[in-house]
Amino acid sequence: MSDRLIIFDTTLRDGEQSPGASMTKDEKVRIARALEKMHVDVIEAGFPIASVGDFEAVQAVAKAVKDSTVCGLSRALDTDIERAGEALKSANSARIHTFIATSPIHMKMKLRMEPDQVLEQAVKAVKKARQFTDNVEFSPEDAGRSELDFLCRVLEAVIDAGATTLNIPDTVGYNVPEQFGSLIYKLRERIPNSDKVVFSVHCHNDLGLAVANSLSAVMNGARQVECTINGLGERAGNASLEEVVMAVKTRKDVFPCNIDHLDTTQIMNSSRLVSSITGFPVQPNKAIVGANAFAHESGIHQDGVLKSRETYEIMRAEDVGWSANRMVLGKHSGRNAFKTRLRELDVEFASEAELNDAFARFKDLADKKHEIFDEDLQALVTEANLEAANDWLKLVRLKVCSETGETPNASITLRVDDGELSAESEGGGPVDASFKAIEQIIKSGCSLQLYSVNNITSGTDSQGEVTVRLEKGGRIVNGQGADTDIVIASAKAYINALNKIMEPSDRAHPQTGDV
Ligand code: KIV
Ligand code: ZN
């Protein structure tokens, strides 16, 4: 058994299944580049059959990424597998990940198939995938609630059919660490040809156990962990990449494998990027990447850390990329410094016009804010990309009045297609008044599901990064906006969400519907 722990990142696929976290092709490429820079082994770029957008995003990631393996998800269906094979054609190293559910409840209620039919279809799918690549991963969906004997039969058969990685998902986050570790142990023991494949795990966080379950599996012989940046993913999310990686790195003494190939100093950069693109803020007390992860509040702790950092610190903040990236730009920084820093953050501009637009935004921001940090630059690029991708609706002007004892009022002008429209509204507060004024013009019929404000950096001149989640007809989108004025940031976020939701989307979900 190899000592190396393979890191399979599924931020771009399972992460994208979080409500409202859909990403554009360019955003996926930006994240994939950051993952490649971290030396992530496998990047699951999407579910190519889901929509033309998904197909093109997988294709673009396959072209952009050179060092990591690029993977596409497919149900155990010929059409899905062919589409994945096509999307991955230009990858340096391609993997097809095919899956079918094996738990009694999924087979009966979702697939309406007999166990033997499922087994036959799994084998057929793996053989089909092998026509496109030698690197084939098979997942028995809901393995955590499947019967052991049946699971063993299916897995033995797919190994014979040519699967090279067997991924064991705890799809609904039902397992507990000892049980899940022992499942991996038993599968490796019982399946006669188990030594021919790498065992992988894919844990969901419904009971907050995704990382613990993954690590327990590693202790029992799993050598690939599927995870996401910031633990993004369906419902409560997936195992968080940063937590799995730093646990194995920090506790080398207990884990029977290593993760030395990963450049962990890239973790913070990827975390910020994913948060800024998806609009999912990172909670301050989140392990590794939360703002408080390395902050010491109490006097006793501070005193201890100043005398010897090991008293209260088990990892070094620099090792996960805190502070290392914090080169500051300001009002007097030139175009060259701006371009160089963005290149270091893996942002390349497709044209001079794009660079000029971003530089103009930077100068604008630098007029309002003294020091510009990496987080500000990332937010700025995300905003420019968002506007370029969705420009049906744009904020032209916003004026808000809010005074003690008076009802707040907002007057707004929007560019809608090629014309300008204005409206005025009162509200419970300046943000509420602004959203109501926008709705007077657009009459979207959306319901607001979430509104959150985070400061991107510290200080009262920090930009506020606002996320707005809207729902319409069952479809959910997140919109983002950033500005040093949080009312303007809020209006931008609302407009961004409207731009996304008023566009029809035909994306299909991989784990629902019949096979
Ligand atoms: O959670 C799950 O079972 C999945 C599979 C597609 C691997 O995401
Ligand atoms: Zn999943």
C-alpha cells in the first residue's frame, strides 16, 4: 500500500451542489489553477452531462490544468460517460468517475432497480469508461447505508471490470468514525482483488463528522480523500480539504501516510478565492482558515505564545498561507505592481482592456481605502468577472437617506439592457429601502432567502462583502457585491443575484432522478 495520501478535490462538482454556489466557467478555471498550484492530485471539475455550461467548464479546466488529474462525474450511463470522455479529451491526465447507488433505500425508491441490475449496470459503466481512459473511479452511492455483502460483490466485480479507484461515499453523512473506518477495513479484507485498487472516501458533514470519518478511513487503509475547500458541498457540505490535509501533516506521528507533496501555503489563497467566488463566507472560528484560527485573545495565551509559540500553537499560520500573501498595494502603486501581484494570485487578464478595467477599479478603491490587501484584489477581480458575465442589469446610481427618527429612503437608477430606469422607496433600513427600490423597477417575484455582510479585511475602511440569496420557482442563486459602502455593496449583490436568476438554467443534479 502506498504511503501517499491522494487529495481529490470536488469543490467544483460537489461544492457547486451547495444551494446557490454555481460557478461560471472562468471562475472554475481560476479555482482549478489555485488547486493545481497547491499540488492537489485530482480535481473533479464537474458533471459534464448536466448542462452545456458544465460540459464547457470541465473542458476548460481540462485544457488549463497540466499537473493535476482532471476528473468528470458521470452516472452509470453510456450517455453520461461519453459526454465526460468528450469533455476530458484535452486533459494531460483524465479520470472518469462513475457512480450508481447501492443502498436498499436508493435502489428501491430512487432507481427502482433490483440489486442484480445495479451490479450489472455498474460493471457495464466501468467497462465503458475504460474505453476513454485507464483511470476510472467507481462510487457505490450511499455506501454508508449499503449492505456489506452486496457492496463487496459490486466492488469485486467493478475491479475486475477495470476500476482503478474505489470511492466509498457516506452520501448522507450518517456514519460515525469507528463504524466508517471499520467499513473500509472490512472491504479491504473481504474483497479478494482489493489490493489492485486505491480505496477512497467521500464523506458528507450532516452530523459534523465528515473530517473525522475521512481520517478514520485513512487509519484503516483509505489512500484517497475526497474533500472541498472550506468544506463546501451538498447540504452541510463535504470533508474540508484544509482540515484533512493539516490533520495528516500536523499529526505525522499517528497517520500511516504522508501528504508532503501538497503545498499547504496555498490553502488560504484557495479558501479566500472560493469564498469570494461562491459568496459563502468562512465562519471566524472555522479550523485552519477562519479569521480566529490563529488569533489568541486571552492574556495567558498571548503571554505563552510570545514566550514560545508552541505553548498554544500546534501549526504555524505561515504554513497554511496566513500572512505570507499579504503584500499591500496602495494609492501610489502602479499598473505593473498591480499586474504582478494579481499574477502571483493566479489571475491573468485575457486582454489589455480587461487589465485596464481592473486597474481602474483598483484606483477607485485605493482612493477610498488606504491599503489594498490580497482579499481586496480577489474581490475586485470576482466583481469584474461577475459584471462581465451578467450585465443585463447594472447599478448606475444609489442615494440613501438614513437619519435617527426618520424613515430611511433610497433612490436608485439602474441600467436595464440599454436604457436607464429610476425608482424611489422607503424601507426599514437603508438596505431594505434599496432592495425595495430595485424591486419597484424589476418586479422579479423572487424571495430573499439570505442576506449577509462580512468585512473583507479589518478596519472601518474595509470593504464589506455582501451575499444575497434569492429563490424563484425552486431555483436558488447567490449574488455578491463588495464596496467600502455596505449599502452600495448590498445593492450590487442584489443586482448580481437578479442577473443570475433571471437567466434560465438547465443544469441537472447528478444525484436525483432515475437512471
Ligand atoms: O455524495 C455522494 O455520494 C456523491 C457521489 C456522486 C460520489 O457525491
Ligand atoms: Zn457527495
